[in-house]
Amino acid sequence: MKYFPTFLILWAFQPLFSQTSTEIQWMSWTEAVALNQEAPKKFFIDVYTEWCGWCKKMDKTTFMDAAVVAFMNENFYAVKFDAESKTPFTYDNHEFKFMQMGSRGIHEFAYALLGRRQSYPSYVYMNRDESRIAISPGYKDAATMLKELQFIAGDHFQEMSFDEYSKQERP
């Protein structure tokens, strides 16, 4: 029984010592841009809303898949961005803020990222220089997402379409 307090302390702080490689290392856009200055990587931005059922399904299934998690963490700065966030921020000398549009509204950053489209979930891929590579809308199962991540990370988008890449035999 004399070891109980030590066990309790270790149990309480276990999350601090555990490996987080079983989850995607999500961050804010500001954090990703700062990290990119030190160690450049491509960006993956998950543009979602709180009410989106398919967004929640992605979080519970595809974004929990071990292969997707490992590949994402290795090759991308993964950003989650709520398209309806009311929090303003400045990037590239421009203040992005919430805009009232339609029944719900949209954050200017999401509006710009998605090319003025409002479709959720949507994923935006960006180069190390923070320029957009592609917008990919809709729910994706783990196998499709992994293939898409590999397509972007390997710069295959410079040589062929995703459909052509998908039809190729891979080991």
C-alpha cells in the first residue's frame, strides 16, 4: 500500500509521458507556419465545421488509422481549421476574420483556402512555401486518404492527375 501514492502520481501524469504517435499531431495554422520556418514540410489543412457529420466520421475513422497517422506526421504539418471560427488572426499582413454569409457565415481564411467554396470536409494541400497545391473535398476512407497523401508528398501531382496515379500498381 505504501506504493499507492507513487502509482497514483504516475497514473495522473501518464498522458505527459505517453507516445502521441498514435494520433495526428494537429496544430493551428500559426503554429504550422512557425514550425515550417525551422523545418520545411508540406501542409495538410483539414477545413471542417462543428456540425459536419462527415467531418466527425473522418476524425473517428480515417484520421485514427495507423498508416494515415504515421504518414501524415512524417510528411506534413497537419492543421485543423474550423471554417466557422470567429477568432481573427493575421497572416501575410492580412487580418482574416469571420464573415457573415448565408445562414451560418464563414471565416475569411477558410473562404480563401477553399477557393470561395463552402464544402465540408475539405482538405487543402500546400507546399513548403505556403502556396496551394490542391483542394480535396469530401469524406475519404483510410486507403484513399493514404494514397492521396502519398500522391502529394511524393510530388506526383507535378507529373500526373490523381486518377492516373490511383490506377498505377503500387507495391
